[in-house]
Amino acid sequence: MAHILVVDDDADLRQLLLTALERDGHQVTALDRGSAVTEAHCRWAHCILLDVMMPGEDGFATCQRVRALADCPILFLTAKTEEADVIQGLGLGGDDYLTKPFRLGELRARVAAHLRRQHRTPQRRFRRGGLDFDLGEKAVYWGEQPVKLTRGEYAICEYLALHSGQTFSKEQIYEAVFGFDAPGDQAAVTEHIKNIRAKLRALDCHPIDTVWGVGYRWKRDLP
């Protein structure tokens, strides 16, 4: 049994997917908007089915916001068939897409295939900029040496590293890492980045660029 999150503003489609996936033995939570997806949803989800064209926060924006939190396949459900749209979705961290209208049997087969692949090779560790991230431990290593980061500093590093090459504003980083309703101020991101850089500089590691007037990014061209 897998925990599957369905996010779609079409009530009839949500009910159809919920019924079909529960019949396959899965536990399903269905939401009607992307902005309703929380960190808690991301922690337990084994697979996310995400509509693209939703009012407010669309599926692409939701994927970008939660990708660092969700260590699971994200499948887009979309009526957008242009190649540029598909490339955009996959570039934001999506794993697959189905074009609406789709056959229910194909969706169930795609979900099953991604769950099998996830079970075989769970993405628990990855390397960016010479640093090794362990998503299970929520820890980062320089070689065998753990880097002593606070929880907030680690979360920012993980988010930027998982989206290496992409530039994010302070506001985007703050919302992705701490949540829309978290107490504090986006200026905290600047302070966290300063502290992260100081700790990594001691290791002769310089993976975070400032994009002046925009925000920050993790260098894509580092190993």
C-alpha cells in the first residue's frame, strides 16, 4: 500500500482517481488546490498526482515549492501538450506527465511503475557542489566530515541544491523552506545564507551564487 496525494480542482476527477487508486489498495488524500499542499503531505506521500491548470497556485508552482520536501515521484496531469510546457514541468522536478483526457488504466499503470522504481532505488542521497546530502538524516557531508548546519541552514542548502542552476528570490526561498505562515521575515534568508557561506568557506566550498537584484542559486556546473 502506498500513500498517494491527488491535487486537482476538478471534483469529479478527484473522486474518480480516489476511487480507482483506493481500489488498488492505496491510501489517498485528495486536495482541490495546490496551495493546500503542506510539508506534512510531502513527508508521507509516496507519489503525488498534480494537476497543472489550477486557479491560484498552479501545478508547476506547487511542484517548485514542494520538490525539496517531497522525496517521491510527482506526475503532472495536464491539458497542456506543448513541448515547452512539458519541458518546464519536468525541469521543475516533475517525474512524468499524463495528458488530459487520459485513460484510467494508463494512469494506474504509470503510478504502479513509479512506485516500483521508487521502492527499488529510493533517492535518499545526492551530491551537489562536492557536498553529499542525506535526505533521511537531513544532514550534509564534506567527504566524511559532517557540516554543522542549523535546521534552517540545512533546509535552505537542500532546497537550493535540489534545484541547482535555478535562481530563487529571498521570498521564494523563505516560503519554500519555512512555509507561507511561518513567523519571521525574508531577511532571515540573507542571514542564513551568510552563515552557510561562512561555514562552507572554511571547507573551501563555494556553491551558492548571488544573482544581484534577483536572489540566490546553487551553481549547476559543480559536481
